[in-house]
Amino acid sequence: MINMKEWAHNVMGNPGRIAIPIMTHPGIELCGYTVKQAVTDGQKHAEAIQKLNEIYPAAACTVIMDLTVEAEAFGAKVAFEENEVPNVIGRLVSDRTSIEALEIPSLETARVPQYLGANTLAAKCITDKPVFGGCIGPFSLAGRLFDMSEMMMALYMEPETIRLLLEKCNEFILRYLRAMKETGVSGVIIAEPAAGLVSNEDCSAFSSVYVSKIVEELQDDHFMIVLHNCGNAGHCTAAMVETKAAAVHFGNKIDMVNALAECPGDVLAMGNIDPVGIMKQASPEKVKEETMALLQNTAKWKNFVLSTGCDVPPEIPIKNIEAFYEALDEYNNRL
């Protein structure tokens, strides 16, 4: 079992940079599976993680950032396409009465067992580096159950109703992450992108206060909480930091230099190459140029970890992945 506090200390003490892109879909494709097969079968999901680990030198492995698993467990309808990420359809709850009637689901519900199984298999097979599980954050989960547009209005019209929903969402996430911790993974990336849609004050009140409870209970020497918020354009970094998560992960909307300036030196700050505009759609030359520029611009911060701004989508060109790592190698070789 990896001591994650020591691991983070070593990352910050090493002059060279490491890379932890949130990247599973290329592994799915390398295994010859469809996205639908990987997100519904824990064995295939784990095989994709392992295949990617065999080929690319990431400093840690990650599971798919699937933001439908927990909503589906509550009873939300999810659409599956063969080679696209799943998508929540419709609205599960709409008022206080329906929220009060909402039951916190069992961990045996829907695809939760498949994801716990994927975590177990990946942690068992990959022992020389951290494996990070993944889950949705409480605010983003509530938005998927209530409808995000409706919830944005309800935050101001019916805040106590939304807090009741958030309490139920957070209780389920806590149960899920307790079980995930038992699988042997070294931590979890909590994806809370919807919290970037509100002000820093509201992000603190409706997201960070709940994430803080998760951090307080579960984060320890061997389990690291990484808080991801790709909706943050720079306005709610303070709310992310106040959760006390050991690492924060930023999307491509933010200026990474500004984000680092707001992060404590003992908190890992990860990001933020654009997963679509650069990793998928740009040329290898452009990927390498953008990655090198990010590494150079963040050179003075010891706590920076090179990553993508979010989970890379399906069908990323292999040459672009290679260019990402080539920039990292060239940067480190110059030190």
C-alpha cells in the first residue's frame, strides 16, 4: 500500500515533473472494446486501465470519469451509446416532496458494483504507482437529479430543499467512497464541475462544505482526495482549497499560473491541457507546444502536476498522446 503523503512529498521534492492525465478512453480502444462495454463491465474497464499503464508512463492511473454512475444508482435514466460517454436523461426529483421520498441507494444498485470491481482489479494489478478511483461530487450529482438549470434557481428560491438533496447525495457518495477505499486504490478524483457555475461563496456553501466532510472522514496517509472542478474559471479556487483535499485538479478554462498562486504549497495542483481542443483536435506539434509552454510557465511551483483539464474523450490520436509525453521528457531532460 502506497503512503500517499510520502508520495506527494516526493513529487514536490523532485525537480522533474510527473504527468497524471485523466485518460482511460485510449486504453478502451487499445483493448478493442467500446465505451459502452467498458462502462458496464468492470473487468473490461480494468483491462483498459492496465493496457494504458503498459504503454504510457503516467505517474498514476485513473478510472473513467463517468458522471452518470451515482445518478443512475438513485434511479436516473441514463442513455448509452456504443462509443460515447453515458448521459443522464430527464429529471428524477423536482420538489421537496420528491426529495424527501428519495431513497439513498444500495451499493449493489445499477453499475456501482462494476465500478467497484474495476477499482479492485486495477489496484490489485497495478502496485508500483497510485491508482485513483473516481466519483461525482455532491453538487454535480444533485444537479443531475434535480436538473442543473432548475437547481440554479432553487439555490436562491428554496435553498433548504437543495440542502436536503445535497445531504442525501453526500451520504451516498460517502458510502460509495468507503467501499472504494476498501478496494485498495490510493485515492479518488471527485469530479465537481457544476460547482464552477456558481460564485465562490455559493461553491463554498453548497459544495465545499459537503466535500470537506468526505475529506475529513476518508483522507489519510494511504488515501488521497483529489478535487476536480473544470467549471472553475478562476473565481472559486479558494472554495476548492478550503475543502482540505490533498490535491486540486483544474480544467482548461483556468489560467494555471493564477490557480497555482492561490493554492497552498503543500497541496498538489494538477492540470490543465485542453482534452478536446488540444488533445483531440490539435496537431501533435500543437500538443507538444502547448504542453511545453504549460510546463515552462509553471516551473517555479513545486506542487504542480501535469495533467489534462478533464477526462480525455474517445478517439484521441495516438500521436497526440505521444506528443504530450515527448514534451514532458524534453522538459525534464533539460533540468
